[in-house]
Amino acid sequence: MNENLQIRTFKKTGHIEVICGSMFSGKTEELIRRIRRAQIAKQRVKVFKPKLDNRYSEFEIVSHNDTSFPSEIIEDATEILDKCFDAEVIGIDEAQFFDDNLVEICQNLADAGKRVIVAGLDQDYRAKPFEPMPKLLAVAEYITKTLAVCVICGAPANRTHRITDEQEQVLVGASNHYEARCRLHHNFKEENNK
């Protein structure tokens, strides 16, 4: 055997995967798909969602096409650290509803060898970056950008258009408040009223 040959062993490394896009683009559906595949591989999984998101179910993450998966409700991202010590794969839905401390928590989990899958809106209804998603995108090893279909023209849609008059950044809702729109037709109603 060659004395110069070194055999290297690696500690199991964790990583962060971010699934982002507009509303109605399949982010939660993709998160659920990845979590279910981890279960098939007999990995221990834990899924979290913010207490603020109670649109479809209190104890499940639910996609707009009614795909669901059991989840734990948390008020603050720091709760994740206490509740996932035995999990190998951690799913976090609606990440835009958490504070910036989510970024450090995801980093700590990945550093501990865990696979962290985070889904959320990367832009708010004004097409502005929706924190903490941009920071998560910066530190993630894997990024998936999902696209919806523009309700005006059918083109790929990467923006969320608010169809109601509320102005606050966070307004939990579904098709009662939002539509998927392409770049051209985002805020189309407002442009036509000028």
C-alpha cells in the first residue's frame, strides 16, 4: 500500500435546503414531498410551522392542493432547538413568518449534522425581499425556486399580488387575499387605475 495514500473519514455533514417562490407555486407541496421521502428512507423527521399560520389546519402543514403532513406549532424559532434533538431531518414551513433568529438556528442544526429543509416566500406582496428568507438563501447549500402560473396571462409567476387593500406586510391568507402574478402583471390593477 502506498504510504502517501491517506484515507479520509468525514463526519456526517448537515446542510440547509431552501424552497422559495410566490404563493401558489408549490413550496409546501415540495417540502412535504422531501419529508415523505426522508421517512421512506427511515430517517427521523420533525416538521414545524409558525403559530400565525392557521389557514388550513392547526396541527399540519397543508399545501393549497390539500396535501398535508403533521407538524408542530411554534411561536418562536428558538423552540425548534428544544424539540428536534432526535430528528435527522427538520422541515420548517412558512419561514417568512419567523424572525431573523431562524437563520442562526438553521445554521446550528446543519452544523450538528442535520438536514434542514425550509420553505417560504422570498418576496412580499410588494415584490420586496421577505426576511428572513434572503439570509437563508445566502447560507443554504441547496435552493429551489418554484414558480406559479400568472392568473392574468398564464406565464410563469414569481410574484404574489394582494387583491385586498390591507397595507401591512404580514397578512395571512390564501386566494381570498392573493393571486400569483408574473413580473408584467404584478400590481396590474394599480397600473390600470393611473
